Amino acid sequence: MPASAASASSSSAPRYVVIACNGKAVTKPAGFTPYCADDGADLEHMHWTSWTSHPASGYGTVYEDDNFPNHAAFS
């Protein structure tokens, strides 16, 4: 295979992304809001161990805000 063909095929390798709430494609985001409508759950401080079409995996922090003002008052 000629060198130009080899470089062309390597540049067309698949790029896996997620679509952020702003509609932009993001690769391996450090943080991500999976449910854009309520912004109540977020993934933060992500470190990806695998980023493929199936599955992507990693570790980080799940943050959830249920917008409930005071849980202690109902204990």
C-alpha cells in the first residue's frame, strides 16, 4: 500500500463521542450531564479506562441534586 493510502486510512479511524447538552460532540469528557432536561445528575472527575463504541468505561463521581431543600426537616 502506498504511504499516502496508509496515512489516509489511519486518519479515517472511528472517533467515538457523546453529545453534550449544548449539542457538541465530546470525546472522553471529564464531566458529563446524561439528562440535560433537569441537570439533576452529573458525572464528575471522570477518568476513562476504555473508550470504544461498546462499552466505554471509567470511574469518577456521580453527583445528584434532587432539588429538595431540606431532607433533615422530614427525618
